[in-house]
Amino acid sequence: MITYTEVEVKEEDIDEVGHVNNSVFVTYLEKGRGHWYREAGLSFADMAEQNLGTVVVRLDISFQKEARLGEQLRIKTKPVKIGRKSFTFEQTIMNEKEEGILEGTVVNVMFDKEARKSTAIAKEIIQCFP
């Protein structure tokens, strides 16, 4: 299952150079994954009820083009690999001209919040991977 999430660049996202700060892109990618989880049937709120969460254990980002105030961005979240406790997404961000802003790979671990350790991946997530 691939999802697309829309984000508008806000004034608070901009740094002193006049474009989106690199740390804000991490937040955008998180929004994309949050949308993906909701579409999979397991929102962050649903996970919290089950004492589950996800933890990013690896994040690789390749920045391609700047994003500026007022631009409409589209975050593509695509599941690509799944293990017993970890799973990987490829994420891209494009602007309204379909120009690539960034490409990223994110490895997540399913996390038991009570035991404070990794755990088996929830079935809702498993069923959405290829």
C-alpha cells in the first residue's frame, strides 16, 4: 500500500536561508508515515491503546532541491521490506511541479512501550507490505 500526504510549507518551517530547514523534513516524513499507519488501520492512537509504538532506527535522506514558503509538497510513503520486528519505507517528497525535493529510506522497529523493547510487528502493518 502506497500513500500520498499533502503538506504546505509554513513560515515556521523556514530557516534563515529562506527554505525549509533540514530538520523539518524529518517531521514531514513522520507525517507521511503517520498517514500510512492510519490508512493501514493502526493510527498512533491505536498503537498507544495497545502499548505499541514505532521507533526509527535508521534514517537516510538525500536532499535534491530546496522547498520554499507556500509550496505544496506531496510525500509518498512506500513499504519496501519487512522482517520480524523491523520494517522499511521508501519516502519521497515532490513539489507541485513534480520536482524531487528529497528521497529517504526509513527503518522502523515495532516497540513495546511497557517492556521498552522491540516486539513483533502488528498484523495491520504486516498485511500492507509486499
